[in-house]
Amino acid sequence: SSGINAEYGEKEEDTRNEKKAAPYPKVIVDMREFRSSLPSILHKSGIDLVPKTIEIGDYVLSPEICVERKSIPDLIGSLSSGRLFHQCTAMVTHYKHPILLIEFDESRGFSLQNYSVVGDAVTSSSLQTQLALLTLHFPSLRLLWSQSEYTTASMFRELKKGKPDPDVVAASSTTTNDRVGEFDQALVSALLELPGITHNNFYQVARRFRTLAHLARASGEELGAVLENMESGRRLHEFLNKKEDFSSVSQGNKAVSAKSKYSKFKKFKK
């Protein structure tokens, strides 16, 4: 009996030692986030925090998962200013699973728009529309709604399960290089609507071809070289040189010329 107990005791001690030796999951945290209490809550929950100054996202959970954290006032402000579009563009460019985390206070009700001004018409200026367009524009972007920082910590632990720790050097060296902010949001959106142009190559296209007219005059080979894909270059060239008549576009009772419709996209740069 004593031998069995001794053996059991040794196994129990080995199990405890294995648990002690198990490394804590790592999460990279932007230094500015330490002004909130979330990093402290994450640390207390058993997550090893790596404080770094990072340009893309607020938290990097794995080599593929990046999180941009927003409060409701910050969400409204960044949607209205267009800053969130640039932040999401950067996340989508560098991470396979970008996440927009929206935190709200569970003790307070909130709405993105005052009910008294909500009408039947859908307007591009409404916050609901802007948020919907954001998710349509970035299909890989995931939205998480959290009712408290403790809920956020629980979400992070679930997202970390079975995932490798983030690469600290890679996350720290990943920068936006001001490439997204260099161009107007509407112009970036116009480029990304064209076949073959993605978040990964729009900067090269906008830098090489300063206007839409210049882009349209390029040959398929030239476009393929810039896109680093000859088939994509061919498809883009065919799209830009279609023979259909776009001389007028019906808009209600008005006829708007295509030239007028796209005149605001004459130049890519701000």
C-alpha cells in the first residue's frame, strides 16, 4: 500500500512540476494600452504580456491574429474621421485574422445613432452604414463586441487556445510606413474596386500611376509587372479598356457623364 501511495505521490508531483513548467501564453501589447486596466486583467488571468510600441493594432495574439480595440466614443470618432479605415487596411494587409474589438459598458445602454434621427433612408454618413461598409470592404475583418474588460480578457484566452505565440520581432518591425494615410480614403476604395488590385499591392499601383487616366493607358504587361501577376495585369487592362459605352449613367431623372462621375478620382494622392 505504501509503495502504491509513494508511486502515486511521485506521479502527482511530476504533474505539478509539468504545470509549473508550462509557459504562459504570450500577447504583445501596445505601450499606449497600459493607460487602461485591461493589461493588468490579462496578466492576472495568466497571460504573459510583452509591452512594445507597435504601429498596427493594439494587441497581437499570434502571428496571424491582430486586435484593434475601440471604446464606443473612439469607434464613432474613428469611423467619422476615416482613421478606422486606415487602421483596418493596415491590419488586413499584414495579418490573416484582423479583429476589431468594440468595448461597451454593460451598465449603460448605447446606440450608434440617436433613435430620434433614424429614418427610412439609408445614408452614407450614418454610423451604421459606415460600420456595415467597413465589414463589406474588409471580408476578413471580424467584429467582437465586449461588455467589459473582463469579457475581453476571456475572449483573448479563448482566441489564444492552440495558437502559437506572436513573433515579437516581426510585430515590432511591422509598420504602415504612412502608406495608407498618404492617400484619400475614397481614392483607395476606388482602386480596390478594380480587378487585381488588393490591399497588398494598391500602394505600388498608386505610386506608379498617379492618375486613373495614366492607369488606363498602361499596357497589360506593364500592369502585370506592377501587380507582380501577369494574369491580374491582363484582367485589369481588359476591364479598363472595355468597349461598352459609358458616356452616360442614369441616376434618377438625371444623366451624369462618366467623366463627371469619376472626376474626383483624377489624382490618387491627397
